[in-house]
Amino acid sequence: MIRETHQILGDSAGTSHELTMIRFRPDQPTAKIYLQAALHADEQPGMLVLHHLITRLEQAKKKGLLKAEIVLLPLVNPLGMTHLAFGTHRGRYHPVNAMNYNRHWPDLDALIHQDSEDLSHVFSNNPDENQRLIRQIVKSKLEAQTPVTALERLRHMVMMEAYDADMVLDLHCDDDALNHIYIVPQLMPDYQDLSDWMGSAATMTAEDSGGGSFDEVWPGLWIKLARRYPNVAWPKPVLSATLEYRGLDQVAEEMNKQDADNLYQFLVGRGMIDDHPLTPPSAPPALPLTALEYLRADRPCLMIYHLPLGSIVQKGDVIAEMLEIEGEGAFTTKRPLKAGTDGVLFALNLTKLAWPDHIVAKIAGRQPLEGKGVNLLSD
Ligand SMILES: [Zn+2]
């Protein structure tokens, strides 16, 4: 196991941020796997999952079972760890520019064609060679960049590590939720085993969620290249997904250890680790992200949830009541919050106070909903 500690110069004078990478590298790696957690720095379950995965990988390395290089960044966003204020920690948005840390990641296809190059003459009939070539170009384009801010330096370092990975897994969590996954549709159902091993209550697909999230960068490059150069031999898109490990408070030794064991078994099943393969219980098939219903409060209220996570609901079912806390109905009137679609209730809120437009529940439906627009993510 190799521990790499990088210093990222901060934006404020006299500060820097520490980024730790843990690397396992067999002599002849057959692939590269990149895992990160806490990009939203206030989401800690993934950190503990990766801690346990590191322990499993150390054992596998000692036994000579590792086939792939595996690099783990259990705290990929040290910038977001600095937001301690008023007795609490926030880590979702960058205070300097209010940007969500998991938005506005670059489009690599656009990056390598930024000067309108036509690369069609450089490709061969070999998809692996074409992949190597594209990765070299991506690398050279990244190396030519000069990041200026601490956030740009961090992103640059992360991209320089992830650009040549064959699997890129980004561990997050929701507020109060069951395990679920966001992934591009081109990877499903090929990676149903990832959903199965994670025990994903809802696996939701969108090629472009409208937010430029980290997981869409990696398969997106190959999907766009295949469209741009349809006659070239391309490899399958790189596996990448956002793995949502339940809710903010779901940091627990045994539970997250089991999550790590499951992730380990997924890698075994994919031939990345030469250990005994097991069979996972099956998870539901993937559904389009456009079928995800966000239920929102319309005024300040107190949420009284009636249905637990995992409830299978039908349109019109009452999920919660909203106790009014101002005006004529304050503290006497409760209004029902009803499901607007059929599906599984997979996310609620830990904090029961709600306000206008605040998302208070999520249902993974089966049918695409109308009026979703281009931005399919919550914020
Ligand atoms: Zn997140």
C-alpha cells in the first residue's frame, strides 16, 4: 500500500490543504480503478466504506490477489472540510463562489477538441490503441492547463489521477435515504452487478443530468467520441457512477464494513481481484432519472412523515403531513403530501423543518415525468 500525501495551496494566504491518496499497485496491473469519497465534504459514510475497503485490499495485496491498480481518495475534497461555522460543518458548496462541488466538471470531449481539431486521421482499427491515444491527448491537454485557484488545483489533481482509470466510483450519501445509484444509461444493464452488490433501492440513469457531475465526465468522453467519430473502433464507455450510501447519519462500523465487503465482491466479480466470487442478491433494474419525483414543500412547515424509506407508493398515497407553523392554520392545520407517481420512496429528510421549494421526499418512479427540463438534479 502506498500512501501519497499532496499539499494543495489554499486561496487564503498561509493556508494549504492535504489530499491523501492510497494506492495499491500489482506488478502488472490489468486495469485501473479509482474510488473517491466526500466530494461533498459533509457526506461521511463513503469515507468509512473506503476505510474498510482499504483494509480488505491490504489483505488481498498480501495474498497476491490484486489484478488491478486501485487508488482511493477517501477524502477527495479537503477544501470542503474547512467549512466549520456556527457549531456545524457544511461541505456541499464552495464558499468562494457558491459552486456545488459536484457540478461543472469539464467535458473531456470538448477539452480535446477545443481548437476544433479533427482527430479522425489518428485512429486505428484497434479500440485499445484508440483508447490509449485519447488518454494521451487528454493527459497532454490537462498538463497544459494552469490552475489558478485552490479549487482548480484540487480538480486538476483529481483529474490527472482519474483520467486513465477504467472504473471511477464516486461515493456520496443523501440526507436520509436507502442506497441508490446515478449512472449513465449506456452502462446499464451491463453493470447491474454494481446495483446488485450495492443493494441499490433505485438506480437512475441520465446521460446528461444537466449539472456536469463528476461521474458523467468519464463515460461521457467515450459516448461523445463515438458520436463524433462513428466509424472508429471504440472501447466501451468507462464505468463511472455516483454511489449514494444512504443518509448523512449512516456512519456505522458494521454497516459500512458490509458496504465495503460488497464493493470488494463487485471488484472480484469483475476480475479486478482474484478472490472467491460470490453471488449478490438482485436489485431492481435501472430507471430513467426523468422518472425521479422530487416532492417539495410550498411554505414553511414541519414535516411529519408517515411512510418509511423503501415504501412502494402509488400516485395519491399520503407520504407525510405538513404542519403549518404560520398564519391562520398555524399549529392546528396539517396538509397531506401525496405521491405524484408510482414508485419507491427512497429518500426523506433528517431535519423535519421545511420551507418553500425545499425537497422533502424523493420517489424513484417508473415512468418519465413531464416538465423535468434539462436540469435533473436537485441543486
Ligand atoms: Zn453528494
